[in-house]
Amino acid sequence: MTSPVRVRFAPSPTGKLHIGGARTAIYNWAFARSCGGAFILRIDDTDPARSTEENTQVILRAMRWLGLDWDEGPEVGGDFGPYSQTERLDIYREAAERLLAEGKAYPCFCTPEQLAADREAAAARKDPFQGYQRRCRDIPADEARSRMEAGEPYTLRIKVPEDRGNVVINDAVHGKVTFDAKELDDFVIFRSDGTPTYNFATVVDDAAMGITHVIRGDDHLSNTPRQVMVYEALGAPVPTFAHISMILGADGKKLSKRHGATSVEEYRDAGYLSDAFVNYLALLGWSLDGETTVIPRDVLASQFSLERISKNPATFDPKKLDWMNAEYINAMSDADFADQIMLPELLRAGLIDEGFEADEAWVDALAAIVRPRTKMPADAAVVATPVFKTAETLEYDEKSVAKGLAKEGMGAVLDAARTALEDVTDWTAENIDAALEPLPEVLDVKKRLVFGAVRVAVCGNMVSPPLGETMALIGRDDCLARIDRARPMAG
Ligand code: GLU
């Protein structure tokens, strides 16, 4: 019988949650969800100098925004807590003491100077092994004990078994990866200040928490043989590892600040939709079938598989993220778009106030023309601006006036348009369009020019949404007043 899947995301709160970490979190979450397993969030805060509570809060907030709910961890608890490493020091101490008692770890009394001298000597004689020279490995147990009790500073090192041979990892992404145990240091598991090292604390936790799959960045691949040594010393089963590739910027270099925004919350603040953002990040190194790009969260959560993670580094392309965001916006219903994006953006832009009330059909009609023109939420307010202005407050874009209105003959176009529009009694988009439709022929002016002139007169620019719909939303009297106001600018 195989045990139920348990995975963890274990960020160090030494900074914000970045794109790479978010993708690792998404893969862990999606993998847990796809096999009915548990997704655990653990805060790896054993680096007290660089970890802050504030960063932890930022990470939790970003996780919530991403919609990556965790089954165990901070704020939700669980049977394997506590879920912050600083609260688990006793657990690490006990584990280390057990290894010490069993002779699987030993105290090392070497001073930093001694270690440095050994390293230099190894380098000088071109020794292929430049790690710890195992000076303290064979100190008899009782001698070691009395030196420890006498207060001599020491670290604890793991005893890599002499005859261990190769450490073979069957990585779910990279396949078989072989490391020679001879190249492994008897590495430190506890520092002389009484704090555990990452390779030790992580394994003690992963073992205690029953983690079955470790999905993380491949910058940790080189740590893995050391971690396997700790599992073996603890007598704990070794989980399946899946090391995911780096994310690169467009220039082929590791993604960093130089490439623009890297933290999740910067994307939230820039107006990206969480669903689109998660979808895009999920595709950085994983694919559903090699071609589908729009993969809703529920599909990701049911279809994610380790088999489809790619070995190759993925490239972060902000343009593709923008495209994805626009896809998600476009796929929303008018009502959802209005509630979740348009109205909040109109409020933010000061085009409406908190007390704004409008007929639902009117709002939906506005949403229907604004939505296809909204790639980022903030676009919604720009596109909708002419509708919320009046004949008095509308601003005319100079270039649009010069191009669309000031040309010769456009005054006559506006006069004819006004006359035609005056006769429209039932002010609907269809009737407005029908009234304007005959003008190009009657006036013998190109259709593009006729509609362009009316558009600039009514909307102040050349790029507004479809004219009939927009004018219907603005209302008859104000449209006519706008034409009157624009008339002197027309050629
Ligand atoms: N705290 C480690 C990191 O953020 C976790 C690595 C791991 O998943 O083992 O890199």
C-alpha cells in the first residue's frame, strides 16, 4: 500500500515570495490536489539573521492571493506542527542527540582556523577532496563526551558511512542522478551556536511530517545526497524528489530584479488576476498536453502530474503573462467583469464614487464594450472615461482633434450627424448606427472619416469603443451637446 501523498512548500522568510518560489508552491499545491494528498506550508526560518515575521506575513498573504490553500501550516495548524522551524528546535536537538548516541553523528572540535588550514593544504596538494578532513571522526566517544561537558565549542557532524558507495537519486524530473558518497563531507548538522543547519532541519522536518514528495528548485539538487545521508541516519524513508528547473529572463540569465518585477505582490498590485498569474506560472516548466495554454485552476488541480514537468529551464515572458491576463479577462461574464474589475477600477480612477448606482442593464452594456478592450484592469477606466464625462467635462485629445475633426469638410459632417441624430427618438445603439449609416453616401465622404469625426466629437478621441453603443450609454442630450461643443473645432 502506498502512503497518501504529502508535500510541502517551505519558504525561508528572508524576503518576499518571488516568481520562482510561487511556481514551486503552485506545483506542490497542484500535485497534492491532483492526487488527493495534503499540501503543507512550513516556514523555514532557521536563519534568524535574515528571517523576519514581516516577510512571513507577506508570504502568507501572497499564498492566499494566489489561492494556494494549505491543509497544514501557519494559521491552520495540523497534527505535525509546529510549522515554523524556529519553534521546532527541541525536535532537531533530540534528533541530533539520537544520532550522536547511535554513533551516526559526532562532535567536531576543530577551530575555524584549523578548518581553513586543512582546506588550504588540500588545495595545495591538489587533493580532489577539499572538504572536511575528518579529524574528529575517530575521537573515542568518552573523550568526546568529556570535552563537550568541559565546555569546549563543537559542531555536530554526520558520519557518512565509509562503505556507502554511490548515492543514487531517482529524481522525478531529472531521472537517475548519481553522486559518489566519497565526495560528501561529514557535513555539519548542528552549528556551535546550537542551531541546526538547513540540510539537517529540513530532513528532520520532512521525515517527521511524513513528506512523500519533495518538489523544489533544482538549486537544491546538490544538497540532496547530503539530505539522503540524514534520512538514512535517521532510519526514515527517503521521499521522491522532483527538482524543477530554473526560471530564466528573456536574456537567458537567471530571473532577477534586473528583469523587472519579481515578487508576487508586485504583480497583484499591477492588476494581474490571480487565476491568470497562476496559470501562466504553472506553464513555466509544466504542460498539460504540450499545447493547451489556458488551464483553469480546477483543471490544474486535477490534471497536474510530475511526469509532465520539463527538465529544461523555462523563460519568463512578461508579454505572454499579459496575453494570459487578457484571456482571463475576456473570458469573464459581463456581470463578473463589472463587479470584479470594471467598477473597482472606475472607483479607483475617481470616475464614480462609493454611492454609484446604475441600472444593471446599463452597467452590463458598458461592461460588454469595455471588457474586450481591457488587457489590464486599469485599462477599463481609460476605455470607459468618455462615458463618465459630460459635454462640459470631456477632454479632447489634441492629436485626435487634428486628425479626425479639424480636416476640411468635418464641420459639415457634424452638422449632418447632429440633424440625423436629433430625429432618433428611441436612443439605442442600433438606432444611432442606423441614423449615421447613410451619411457617407449623402455627403460623399468616406465612412471612416464620418464616423471618425463623430467619434472625436462625442468621445474626445479616436480609440473609444464602438460608437453606437458608447453613444447609447452617454445619452441623447449629452451626445448632442458634445457635438455642439466640438463644432467650432471642426474644419
Ligand atoms: N527553505 C528552503 C528554500 O527556501 C527550502 C528548500 C527545500 O524545499 O528543501 O530554499
